[in-house]
Amino acid sequence: MLRPVEAKIVKLAVVSRRTRALITIDSKTLNYRVVDCSRKLFCRIHVSKNCPPYCPVIVAAKDFVSGRREPRAEVKVLE
């Protein structure tokens, strides 16, 4: 079982099969902000003006921070 991350604002690098992203996420409220994403242009044109909460990268970041399950993408904490 994973342990939740202790810090309030966490900077993450998330790498999945198709996407690489830099995300800041609040560990208490799970509010996120995508700093950079390799598919940002696709999401802005086809989905919405922001990254959707069902994006695999966002789901992996929330899973990592909350500790609820093992993330499906590779997640690294940045200093």
C-alpha cells in the first residue's frame, strides 16, 4: 500500500505511454495545475481549455499523491 505524500504542494513529473507532463498538485484538496504537457495542444483543441480530470496523467498524479492505488504511469517527485 502506498503512503500519501506529506507536503502540501507537490511538483510531479508524470510519464505515460503517450504523454509526458509536469504537474503541481495540492495533496490535501487534489487540485492540480498542469505546467507543461506533450499533448496540451490536442486537449485544448479537441477536449477543453484545460486538462480534463479523466486524463491518464492527471489520474496517475492523484493516485500517487493520495496513495489510494498504484499509479499506471511513471511518477517522480521534483524538488
